[in-house]
Amino acid sequence: MNSSQAGSAKLDAPSALVTPVVRYGDLIFVSGQLPRRDGEITARGVVGDQCAVEDARAAAALSAEACLKLAAQAADGENFVVAKITGFVASAPLATHMGAVIDGASEYLLKNLGEEAGRHARSAVGVAALPHNASVEVEMIARIL
């Protein structure tokens, strides 16, 4: 993967005192990205209650896209692979849909990067709430080749 594959959509400014992406040697760490389009959160509330699973899945893909753009910025033209993503899903206490929601992020990465650069380890975690009442948040670790 290189920066030309990351797309051209504009990234939104971070919403807190956070560094969106840092690079240490050949590792890139991308802070959690909410599903934003034109500055607005695209999916809000608890998935399966206020937000449909399919809407949250699309939101996870949007969050992965933002992660990918930030990783490409940090890579500064160098090729990289996605090593791991962690997806957080606003979920009810007994919910089991977290993996299905974060599949949206994984599918986005595989579709846009291919097997070699896009195949990654993953965690999908249910949480009580996320910043700005977002339904999903995705963070990423990538490695420069």
C-alpha cells in the first residue's frame, strides 16, 4: 500500500487533545477514528437499538477509510501493510454483533488494499458508549515495508 491508494477524501480535524497518527520507526499507530463524512458522524447510538447493524457496518468501513488515509500520511510515500485493527461498537449488554459490524472495516481494507497489504489481525469490542454518541470507532496499527 502507498499513499496514492488511500483516496483523496478530506480528513476531519480531531475532536480532542489527541494526535491522530504517530510513526515510530516502521510502525504506524492511528488513533481511533469515528465514522465522519463532511464533519458529521454518520452512525449514532447503540447498534441494534438506535442504529441498524448494516448502518454500523457501513460506518465501520468509513472509519477504516479514515484510518487508512492517516496511515498513508504517516508513511509519506513508503509502502505499508495493515497489521491490526481494533473496532469498538456501541452495544447493549448481551449483544453479539460486534464482529459482524467490524467486518465492514475489514472488508473495506481487503477490497482496497488486497490480501497482501490488507489482511490483518483484529479485535471487535462491545462498549457501553463512544465519543459523540458514535456507533463505531476503529483504530489501526500498520507497518512500513
